[in-house]
Amino acid sequence: MKHPLLLLSLLLPFTTAQAQRSLYFPPVSGTATWATASPQSLGWCQPQLDSLLNFLERKNTKSFLILKDGRLVVEKYYGSYTQDSIWYWASAGKALTATLVGLAQQEKQLMLTDSVSKHLGRGWTSATSAQERQITVRHLLAMTSGLDDTPPLPCDNESTDKACLLYHAPAGSRWSYHTGAYRRLLDVLAKSSGLPINQYTNQKLAERIGMRGAWVQGVYYSRARDMARFGLLALAKGQWNGSALLTDADYFRQMTTPSQAYNQAYGYLWWLNGQSSYMLPGPQQTVLPGPLIPSAPDDLFAALGKNDQKIYVVPSQGLVVLRQGKSAGGPRLAVSSFDTELWSYISALSCAVTATTNKSGARRFWYLSPNPATGAARISWTGSPPPGSELRLLDNLSRERGRVAGSAPVLPLSGLAPGLYLVQGFAADGRSLGVQRLVVQ
């Protein structure tokens, strides 16, 4: 069960009826006009939107798009980056790979239960033949290959050479974020289909939704709108304008729900919000309680890449949100504190909600950074902190370990044991101003 404080998170103010409206799909022709919807039609206030866009500029963003039911609501480019500029997806491309694997299984070119060796032959790792034979396509999708995600130098997490793919544990016995092992799925797709990976991607998916891009050394590159098209395909559960691409509904469900027992926030190469716990990339194998992005809707699932390449999909609200750019300042791999910060701003867009009043008193309009933090965390508000507000720091037993005024610049953390903490905001009259998870290192 979730910590009761974490149940304070809210959804954006879109009604169920709005979320269930028919989706719009932009024409496959890249030169055709993409239909839009104004922020005002969604009840968004310009000052809050300006704050969001300014925040993104400060965070080294190149492009930022929001789709509502397929229509462009926000499309912003920064610096010299334009609508036609190309940028890498990094590990956000993993979600594209997962979709391609679903298409390959649908056409009976492979099965998730296949040993990877069936397609790549023996010796694609440094494991013994018996150990290697146990690694299936599903294990690579779920990040449970059992191969060592921290191989010794000169190898790293992204190395695909067999000398770097070392046995660590039996397949299926642990979750570890291992890009090198994952990338062999691209080879599996090419071998099973008989097509180079770019040709396979274009023929089976990209050309059918008007997406233009290319794989280069295991990384996908495209324009921002191409990322948006892929996000819209995911929002539509593999359908595109009445045409079914991914017809295997069971595979889509498996792809966007927990794929193994170790990391509840991970499906088939998609990150999942709203779960009771999560793990982060890295060798620690630590399971942290609560949702992955506490400021975001529970049903959000996301393609997340290094240096904060993001595709967020929110089915309940008909939203696709994407960001391209350089690192926003957090950890470089996939999940970062930027996710929580960004969704704090998005959650504040509605004119119906202000920093001091909201329907349930639970929406967050402040955030802490960096997160994880050491020594102190900066306190930032999307607007001005309400007069008399304060933040209270609680440990995992709900014991208060400190408090500061909402207007304070930092939250001191010195003397605290490393671990997970909760920071709860309160208005002067005692109403909740939201809660945020904070990891102290």
C-alpha cells in the first residue's frame, strides 16, 4: 500500500469525458498542417504557462511539445533548434524498440519466450552456453537478463561486445538497467525479420504514422514532432487513425504494466508511474517506496532517456508531453529529478488552481532540487510561496525531522542518515500544499 501522504497527488483538471474524446491524428505527410488547440481552451493560464516555458529554457531544453487528444497545444523551440532540427532519443528509444518487438511477435517472426541465442547464435555473451541459452527476448525487454550492468573497464553499461556481456546472475533473478544487453534486441529484430533495423522500423511503423528518423549505432534520432507521433501511437494503444498497427492488445498491456517482480515501475522498456515502489538505474539494487514521479498522474507511462530526453503518455487525460535537450542538471541516466520538477509546473497550468487555493489542497506548486540531495535541498515555487506557509521534513516513520518557512531558500539536511524522506507543505491555515519524496545521500 502507498504511504498515505503520497495519495495526495492529483490529476490535471481534465474531465473523463474530455479524455475519452476521439483522438486526432496528424496527416502522414510531413508537410501537412498539424491541428492545434489553444491553452486557453483547456483552461490554462498564460502566467503559469510562461513560468513553465521559462523553467524549460533554464534547464537546457531544445524542444518541448504537449499534445491533447492528438492536437498540438504547446510547441516551443529554444535557441537555434527548430521544428526541423534532429536530436537523439537516447534511452527513450527503448520504448520504440519494445513496440517493434511487439510487431515482430505479432507477425510470428519471434516469440518473447525465444532464447536470444536462437536469433543471434551461440556466443553473443561471455556466459557459458547453458547460462546464455536461458536469456530470452522477454528478459531483454524486462531488463532481467542477469548480465552484469557494471562490467569492468574498458567496458561500460552501453557496451554490446560479447567480452562486455558478462554473466552475473541467472536470467530472470534480478532487475538491472543494462543498455548494452538491451541493444542486442535491435540485432534480434534484424535477424528475425531479415531486414536492416532502419528498414524494418520504417516499413513496419515509421512510414505508417508519418515518423521520420533513423537508428545510428543503437540510438534513434529524429525531430520533435516525430517523437510526438510515436507518443500519440502509444496513447492510442498501437492504433493510428483507424488503422491497427499493434493489434496484440495483450502485448500492449504487458508492455505498459510491471514486467517483473523486482521493479514495479518498469514494463517492457517503458517506465511506469503510480506503482507502490520503484528502482533506479545503477548497481545499488535499492527498492524505493512510492510512485516514480509523485507530481505526475498515476497512469502516466514514459520513455525516458539520458540527459532528460522524455516522452510522457497520460491516457486518462489524452496527453502526450515530450522534451528534447541537454541534461537538465539531474542524473544522466533515464529517470531524474527533472521529471518531478517538470510535472510540478505542468500540474500548475490550470487557471482553476492557484498556489494558495485548490479543490483538495493537495496539488504541489513547489519542488526540491537536487533530488537526491546532500547537505541541503533548494526550495523553488512555481509562483510566490503563500504567506505563512512552511515545509516539514518527515522520516520513513513519519517523525518530523525539521521544518522551514515556505519562503526559505533551502531545506537543511545535515545530520540526516541517508535514505528516503517526505517533505510536506502547509499553508498558514493548515491546508496541505502537497508532498514530495526526497532522497538524502
